[in-house]
Amino acid sequence: MPRPTKRSLAGKKNLAAAAVEEMPTQKVCSFCKENIGVATKTCKHCGTKQPAKERLEKQKEKFTAEWKEHQKKNCSINKVYDATNLLLHKWNLLESHPVLFLSKKTKNGIVAEFLCPWDIEAEAEETSEDPDGFLRQRPLSCPVVLVSEDNCMIAIGNMPVTTFNAERFNEGLLYLMAYYYALHLTYPKCISTLLSVLQTEILQDSIHEQDLTPSYKKAIGEWKSFIE
Ligand SMILES: [Zn+2]
């Protein structure tokens, strides 16, 4: 084949034809592995939607370490949150109710932030209006003070044990600690530091050596610098 010059129309046509020949017209379905047209979005054999990988990868390439630095410098992370929330909103409209965890590695394990487009707080308020419903859903068996407009209730696990006037709410915490002491209950892990601090700093009680966790020591340090 003669090498086409830039000005040769025939040559251009040949080049175009060669390019078309070289470009794949077929690809393999990502699911059933049958041959399908390269532009096919949904496989005609199995109905699987084909991943739009190439375009997506190109879009991803635009976001580099430089982009990351730019976000940090300009504190424009809120824009990313807005874009994320918009995306979650779209999924919610499509009735695929999304929940997104943004996690970070810390010394104490993974800490996750939780994004959710429906109003979970409103739903939580609804359930807390009904103490029975709340108690049934409780995952912990430790004592808890429930506060309503009229009164306070102490429950252990999902069993209500005492009610008292809402004005005496400030005593509720003492009752709570009293149950731990009287029934020799173990502090649940997720609030053990808080309860240990109450034990030593409010009740002025000593603490067992095994409860002197790094988390407790850190909390005490912060507590002391706060009250100084
Ligand atoms: Zn297929």
C-alpha cells in the first residue's frame, strides 16, 4: 500500500478505513462473556448492563494528589459533601435508600462518619416518644434513664424499674450509678470511659487497675485541664 501524503484525499480515506479496521467492533459481556457490539450498553444475551469503565477511569484521572491538596488548602471539602449529598438524594429518589460511611483509620481503630439522606434524627425522636418501643430496640443491657415531659424512668436492659419526677432528673445519674454499684454491673465498653470518669471524679471512688485504660487516662487528662 502506498504511503499516503497529508494532502492526498485518497490516502486519508485509506487511513480512516484502516483505523476503523483496527478499532474493535466487538467486546465481551462482563457477565456472560458472549461477544457483543463495542457500544452495547445492555447485553442482548443476558441483559447485564455493561460497565462504562473507560469513561469513568478518564474522569477519575482528573482527580489527582494535586486536587487533594487544593481541597485541603481552600477548605473546600464542603463542596465534596454537597456533591455527595446530592448523589445520595438521587439514589433516595430512585428508592435505593443509600447509607454512606466515610471512615478514617485512627489509633483506636476505624472511626466512621455516617451520611444518610433520610432524616434519621426525626425517626429516632419518633421512637423515643414511645418508651416501650425504645426499650425493645435497645441493644445494651445496662441501666438507662429515659426522660419524658412528665417523668424520668430508669430501665435495666429492657425492664423498667423506677420512675421519678422529671424535676429530679439531675438525681437520675446518681440512680444510674447506684444500679451499677448495687448490682455489680460491668460498664458497657462504649461508655466505660465516661462512667469511669463519673466514678472517680464525681463519686470520688477509686478505680480498679484493670479499668485504668489509655482512653480513661486521656479522658482524665482532658477533664483536669478543663476544670483547672
Ligand atoms: Zn451477557
